[in-house]
Amino acid sequence: PPVCGEETSAIMYSILNEPPPPIGGIPRELEGLIFRALSKRKEERFNSVDVMLDKLERLVF
């Protein structure tokens, strides 16, 4: 699992405050896209799912 912890509060803290762990086994560009979508800061995330889908399609096709 991407976030582990013995207590719910520790898991919630990790989700809200720590960057996600590296994914590995996928292209760096795809990992970057995923991390951008998961960004804690709203201004760093995609403006819309359409923008994200466009970027994803460019990576895959």
C-alpha cells in the first residue's frame, strides 16, 4: 500500500503532509503525471481532468 501506519491518525497525517512514495516500474513521465495529479498544492495539480487526460494520451500514444 502507498501509505502505511498502525493508527488511522498516522495514516491521515501521511496522506495530508508527506509526498507519495516513488512508484517504480513505470516511465518517469507517467510517474510525474501521477504525482502532479496527487499534489498537495491545488495550484500544482491539473486544472481539469480534460487537461490531465490530454497529457496522459500524449504519453501513451
